[in-house]
Amino acid sequence: MKRIIPILVLSTILLGSCHHYDPYADFSVSANAVEPFDEIYFYNHSADANQYLWDFGDGYISNEFSPAHFYESEGTYTISLTVSYNSGGSDVTYMDIDVYYTSLEVTVAEWNRNYSLNNKVPNAEVTIYATYDDWYYLKHPIETRYTDIDGIAYFPHVAPTLYYVDVYHAYYDNGALGEEDENYIRTGILEYTYSNTFTAWVDFVPASMQLRTKSIRVPYKSANDRKAPENNFEVLKR
């Protein structure tokens, strides 16, 4: 009996060392909403595996343990991580990544007491500025776009910050509104990777009374004490 016991113990140890649990796939990411060309880091939390296959959903794959990757085009991509072990068995897990530029859509419309978009203004020059002083003195413009037939100027790739919006048109102007209440011309802080919208209200000014130019703003005297609506700015979830 004394000789049998060591053999049984050794057999148990050998059998235990050969046992392997089924692989388990799991990972996290540094960000699941990015702009094109922003690098994403993938953190592998898988267990009981020694082989890894990443499919990034855009035609690229990787066998690294924790790779990094970026996307060149906008869209929603499904990432898969398949893990396996030499002796057999595998597991797979998935995650979606949203890849979109931060954008701003400005609708230009004539101001009215009900804030209804009854009279949109096409062919208006819309310029965004970083500060109120830049807006007021028309200096250091960031970007200029023009409204389409629906009165919308689209800025497809902008930084996720707030902007001051100037409108220049032969018959419309937002100078008086901007001086009365900054909320008429100031967006909220743009949501990163989302489509953000802003309504730029303007006053009708006959051509004979339109004194401002593209580079010179005429000071206005506030008289109407108008207040911009709280829903002037909105973030559109994709």
C-alpha cells in the first residue's frame, strides 16, 4: 500500500495539469465613438486562450493581444474578437464602434415671436467664430458656408466646442439679435462625433437700410429686449 499512494498522487497531479478551461473572449476599448483617423486602443481581457483574431469590420484584421486601430471613413463598425486554445475550443465577442465627424447644421430663419420656422433664408453667408468679440468685430473667422434652398448651412467637420454664428445677407441680419441676447448667436458646446443643430434667427432689413458690409458691423441699439429660446441648439443622436 505504501508504494501505491505516491503513484496515485502523481497521476492526479498529471491529470490536473492537462485540464484546460474553455476560452473566454472579452475586451474593452479606449473609446467607442471617435472621428475618422482617431486611434482606438483595444484592451484584451480574454481568459484561457493563447490565440487571438481581431476583425475590425473595415477589412483589417490583427493577431496581436491588444492592438490599436483607426478608421478612415465614417460609419458604424462591428468589431469581433475570436479567441482559441491549442487543444481546441474557441469563443467570440462583438462590439460596435461609431465613427463620425463632429458636425454643425445651421438653419437661418426670420425671427418671429413664436419662433416658428416659417421663413427660412437661402443664399445667406454663415460664418462661425470662436468668441463674441470675434463675432462682433468680424475678425478671425473659423469657417464660412452658405445656406441652401432650405435655409441650411452645413459645417461637416468642426471641433467639439461652442461657436458664435454670424449671418450676412442683402435683406437679413442677426446683429441686433446678437447684441440683445448672445444666445441668439451662440451655440452650445458641440457633442463630439454627433450632428449638432443650431437655429440662427435674423431680422429682415430692407436693402436701403442695410449698412453693414462683410467686414464692418454697424452697432445696434437694443430696443426689443428679446430673449432667445432655450431650444436654439440641439444635439442629434445618430
